[in-house]
Amino acid sequence: MEAKTSFKSQELANRFSSKYDFIRYFSEVRKYLESLVNHICTVQYYMPPSNMITKDFLRQVLEEKKRLLRMDAVKRINVPRYDELSVTNLFPKFKDDEALMSFMPDRMPKGKTIDREYFFNCLNTVKPEFVRDMVAHANKLRFSGGQQAEEMDEVKCTDRMWNELNEMPFISRKYSVAVKHTVFYRAQGQDHPPAEGKCKARLSKPQEEAVRGLRPHKAAASGDFESGQG
């Protein structure tokens, strides 16, 4: 087992006044040293974002109870932002995975979560085949489920309720008074209100659609609402 060196915390504080100094030293300064002094071999490390780093994590890194990836060993990846590929869903499944957890803090600062980019870059470095298959599976489900998602987005309606919804012109209260006046007079067959058009307002596409009323995406199949048509 490698021997350990002990020193007072104040000595470390004199060299690194904050965790930001620690991050900068390992991820940036050592790179500059390598370029300036060619015969010195230095290693840059891939550091977690500062909001993931605690004093406990830094202590564990110094004792090598936690590890830092070498910068040149990181296999970076851009994972699609699907709900099923969120850190919230995936991280709990790796709580007992020693290979991945050796790069993760045991506890996060209050109110903070594991950084998405850091998590997936570490996971892809440790388990590249798993990440590849996981993303491919998620994409396959997404693309094959496109038609189903479109059908789920449709709102079905009986003929009676359809007529009720379109019986009167309506504009949401979030729009200005000028827009509402324009909608009212447009419904009366006038291009703009009287009194020299002082209340005239240009309608946006959603507002124009509100004046025209709802348009069916496709006719509902017969019998879909038989139980609801008194």
C-alpha cells in the first residue's frame, strides 16, 4: 500500500485558498506547466463542476479514496435530453457501482444535484458500451413511438361540444383590449372598429385562429363518443 503523507489543513489552505484554486490547479495550471517546461510530465485532471465539490470530496481525492479522470482519458458524449435519460432517473441505479461512484461525491451540497455533463462523460468513460446501447434503445423507442405520441396529443370531441366551442368568437383574456376589439368587429364582418380605427390591432396567427374557431385535425371515428351523447 502506498505511504500517506499527513499535513495540517492550514498548509493546504495557504497553497489553495478555495476549492476554485484546487480545481484550477489540477485542470488548468498543470497544462501551462507542461507547455512551458517540456521535460516535466504533468497530468491534467477532469474535475467535477465546483457546485459538486465539497471539502469531504477533496479530502477523499487526496487520500485516493475518490478518483479523478485524466483529461486525456475522458470519453465525452452528448446524450439526448430525454426524460428516461435524465440524471435523476439514472443516477440512483449506479449507487452501488464502484467504478462510476469512485468519481462521484458521496454527498452533494445542499440543494445541488449531480451535473449532467460530468455524470455522462464519466459513465461513458467507464461503461462506453452500456451508454451506447442505452442511447440507441431510447432513440429507437422515441422514433418508433412518434405516431403514437401524435395520437396522444389529439383531443377528441363530440359534434355537440364541437359546435358549443365554436358557437361564439372568443379571445383569451391575456390579449390586449385593442386585440379584443379587433376580434369583436372582425366577427361582425368589419375590418376594424369605427372611430377612425383607434383600436385597430394586428392579429397574430393564434389570434386569427381564435376568431375562426377550432379546426378539426381529423374527423372522429363514428361511435367514439356514443356513450357520451345523451
